[in-house]
Amino acid sequence: MELNDYSSGDKVLLAVDCIIFGFDEEDLKILLVKRNFEPELGKWSLIGGFLRKEENLDQAAIRILHHLTGLHNIYMEQFYAYSKVDRDPLERTVSVAYYALIDIAAHHEDLVNLDTAHWFCLKNAPNLIFDHDDMVKKAMATLQRRAQNKPIGFELLPEKFTMRQLQKLYESILNKNLDKRNFISKVISLGILEKLDEKDMTMSKKGAYLYQFDQEKYNRKVEEGFNFKI
């Protein structure tokens, strides 16, 4: 018969790992760091750290992300816990995983505390330590489900963007080509965009109209959800 007092329980480490997705107007990317300590010295890893006694998990994720990257006020969402007994060869460690979404261009200068960090296109990302590859796959599956039920864009796009940029973002997340006419029609029907009088003249002489999200309507759709399967 097991005792239920605190002294009878095994002690394990609790870690937080952050899958940081970014968008550079063309591709969805992931921020990785080259590990500078054993085990797996010199190999690529997710950004992570350990929970402190005075923190809850969200506070730990925010602290770790800010301390290692200089980033703050970033959208993050907890999505899974990893507890395989031998997942860390050094100590028994349970890891709670978060994914974060950022606009690379807006935050590029903020990455001041992590000189070993590098952005990789998801398709060209190196193999990662421990079970971090599994974390990335599950984070992507979670992000794909979210993209079809709630709007994604505020966190990954600049304040003003073209419809092409928005479509490229969704194509990168869903990993498939989307019909331009159907995509525009679907997005416009959501009622979360404001078409501006300004144009982006960098891609063609004719230019492309710029859009921005209506913050209030966007947040309402995040709460209510929708069906964005196209």
C-alpha cells in the first residue's frame, strides 16, 4: 500500500520548453538555439528552462522566453506535457511545452541575449535533442487546428500587410497551396479586416492594397471561433 504523504513521493524536475514560430512574409520559421552545456553539447535545441518554486508554468515560460531572447508580450499557449521516463538522460524530467508566435521583422532587434540562436525554415530545420522534434510536430499540428478555428495573423504579421502575405502565412501553416479567389472571399467574409487606402509598391508597379486587422472584431472571433477549412 502506498503512503500518500509528501515524503513518500519521488522528486522530479519540471521543465518548460518553448517552440517559437515566426513569419518573415514568405515562410513559417522556428527559432532554435545551439546547446552550450551537456548533455548534447553543441546540438540544436528548443529554448527552455526549469520551473522555479515561486512560479506557475505560465510565469516560467514568460521568464525563460524573455531571459533568453529579450522578447516580451509574446503570444504563447501551453499545448502538451512530456513525461517519458528516459526522455532526459541526465535527470528524470517532465517538460510542459508552449508554442509562441511572433513577427520576425518586428522583433529581430530584440533577440539580444541569445547569440547562438538561429531562425530555420521548418522544412530545413536540423534534428533536435531529446524529444524536441516530437514537440515541434505536435506544436505544428496544434497550430494547424487553431488556424482553422480561430484567426491567426495579429501575432505573426506586421501591422499593415497585403492579402498575399496573409495567404502565404496560412499556406505556410497549413502546408498546402490555397486558391487565391477562395481564400480572399473566405477571409473577407470573416469581417475582421480593414482595407486601407495605402498600397505596397515593392512587388509590382500596380501595387497591392494594404490591410490591417480590426482588433475588436479579431478578438471576438478568437473567442467565438469559426470554420476556416478551405
